[in-house]
Amino acid sequence: MRVAKLYGAKDIRIETMDAPPAPQAGEVLLNIGTVGLCGSDLHMYETGRTGYTDSVEPFVLGHEFMGVVTAVGEGALDGNHKPITIGQRMAVDPCVPCWRCEQCEHGHPNLCPNHSFYGLFPDHGALREQMIVEARNCFPMPDELSDETGPLLETLGIAIHAIDFSKIKIASSVAVIGAGPVGLLITKLASMMGVSKLFTFDKLTWRVDKAHEWGATHALNVNDCDPVEAVMEATNGRGVDVAIEAAFADHTVQQAAEMLRYGGRLVLVGIPPDDQLNLKHSVARRKGLTIIVSRRMKHTYPRAIELATSGKINLEELVSHKYDISKTAEAYARNFDYDKGIHKLILTVGR
Ligand SMILES: [Zn+2]
Ligand SMILES: [Zn+2]
């Protein structure tokens, strides 16, 4: 079967590898349909580093994906604890918790210290034709959803989890920093929750336009304004109730803190490339901010699927580019340059 492997910085090659064996108990075999390309993938692509260590072998990227079930292991139940049939299309949560530790027992599988993760070293990802996954990580996709939207259910799950932390109330004011797919989905969810003023900031014009389309009352380009000043001016110096940081830049956490009201809530979703959280202590202290770091997601796939299937969120609108797996290197290079108009780039593998 075909597979796309990362050999080092900006070096992706298509190869063939052996097909996986039959799935064991609790597992399913998937024919991979589509794989999304994420900011964290681009970071690994840039550095050649996969996860916390330099990978010691060529590595298969891809953690946002869907596939079709071709074989079912003994006793395999899906993420809703329902039996699985061959031919079902599954969206897959890439995070595999142990289900047996303190965090898992307390209902925080997203914080499981023993978890593994498809597409993060040493667990190979989905940029290959076939793959064995845990059945419990699979969530059936209704017919209404196209293959291309499958990977975006992961992104929507991340956004839902962040929104859950935000405790947004009706008519509250919200700022979202960063309008990549996660920031845009957070914007959309916040607008659905009946917020009053909704600020979304980005430096790329097509993302700002999409944020406006998806309900931001103040969709602003950071190249044209000072985000903190813009919020303070529009809120008569009060600041917003909730600020959600969904960018990758180091100064954006500080900006988010400065645009919050006294007693406001800061939710951190973005992952800074230099692994540093830059926040002036006095700003957070004087305002008595509540700061929450959102880590992955919980059992959010069912809600993500519900929102997408009902048409409340049209994930198709974020699918801006499609490439065949044979063009993976080209796709990464294009996304890395943040070519005009890119929201989510989807790689099609097969079925
Ligand atoms: Zn991702
Ligand atoms: Zn655990």
C-alpha cells in the first residue's frame, strides 16, 4: 500500500509498505479516505521533528482523518459503544487514552498521561492507504457528511472543547485571536451562542473575511489595527468577558490578557512554536483573570457530528484545497507558504 513519510525537514516521500495484519480485539481496519493538514503537522514538516523527540525513523504524519471499515476485531465497539459494521465511514479521534488511570477514571481522558496519539511519534498517522485503529476512537459519519469533512470533525471537536471552557453567556463579549480553522470554528460557535460583540483577529485577509461571514461583529486584520486598542475602543475601555487565544504567536497571549475585562476569562488553545507562555504577571494579577489551558478534547465527536450533520456548521466551507496522497509533498509545501485562500487542505487517500 502507498504511504507518505516524513524523512526530515521539508522532506516527504511516497513509498510502499506492507498492508497491516488483521485487527485484534477492540480494533478495526480502515481504508483511509481523507486526511487533513494541521498547523502542528506543518511544524513537524518545518523542523523534521515529530513530537517531543527527533524521530529516529521516517514517520507517517496525519492525525485528522476518516476511513471506511474493512475488517472488525473481536468485540469492537465504536466511540458510542455501538457495534461496528463493515463499510461504515468513521471519523477518528486520534488520541488514545489508557482508560485505566486516575485522569481517565475521573472523566479526563484528554489528560491521560499514558495516551498515545496517531500521527505523533512513535505512533504513525493516517497518510497511508490502510490503518488499524482502536474501535472506541471511531465515530460513524452520517451520509450527509462528505469524506472531505471527516478530518474537520477533529478540528471542530477542539473548538467545542475550548468553547466549553469559555463559559460564554448570552450577550457576553468575546475575542478570538487567530482565525485558522480552529479560531474560525470557535468564532462560529461563539456567534451561535448569542454573544454581543465578537472580535476575531488574524493577519490573513481571507481568514478575516471568513470570520466576518461566520458571525464576528468585529473581524479585524492585525496589520491594520492594534487588537487591544480596537477592543478597548469598541467596549468603552471595559474589555471583553472572554478571550480565546487560538494563534501560534508568542505575543498573542499577552494581547488576549490585555483586552480582557477585570475578572475576565482567558482560554488558551494555540500552541506556541517556542514552547513558552509569555504573559505579564501584573496584568493577569490585577485583573484577577481566570486562565485555562484547553487540552485536546473530551467526548466531543458526537456533538461535532451533530452540528455538522444538522447544517448548523458547514464544514465544507473550510475545505479550500484537495490533493491526492501522491502529491503530499506539494500539498505541504503549498500550505507551508500559506498560499492565498488556504483554510484547510485535505489529502485524499482512497477508500
Ligand atoms: Zn491538529
Ligand atoms: Zn489514562
